[in-house]
Amino acid sequence: TQSRIKMNIVRCPPVTMVLIRRPDLRYQLGFSVQNGIICSLMRGGIAERGGVRVGHRIIEINGQSVVATPHEKIVHILSNAVGE
């Protein structure tokens, strides 16, 4: 099991680290992603409160690079990530 969710997100350089706290899988992260780019946010959701913004590109999740990673794998990693 994972205890942290650590995402490095870049809109344009420099890279910004966003830390999201997700207690367990019952809580939605609160964003939609398409090919590594945040395309929508749930107002007041976990991601928005953590600093995620529409247009950010996810380049790393919990130390794992997701650059050039298929969309389905990014969604799988995010859907199973819990903690901080």
C-alpha cells in the first residue's frame, strides 16, 4: 500500500510539486486528466485545495515518471493512490 501521493506538475517551467492528502479510496481526487494534462477540477475538491490547476501536466506521481505513459496507466496509478 502507498502512504503518499506526490505529484510533480508543470504548466511551464519550473516544476511545481503538489501534495494531496487522500485518506482512502472512498475520496475522489477531484480532477479529470487526459493524456497527463488536468482538464477539469471539482470545485473545493482535494486536488484544487492542494494547488492543482486546469492545464497542469502531470510528469511524476509518487516518484514515478509518467511522461509518455499511456492515459490508462496514469488513471490506474492515480485511482489506487492514497495517503499524502
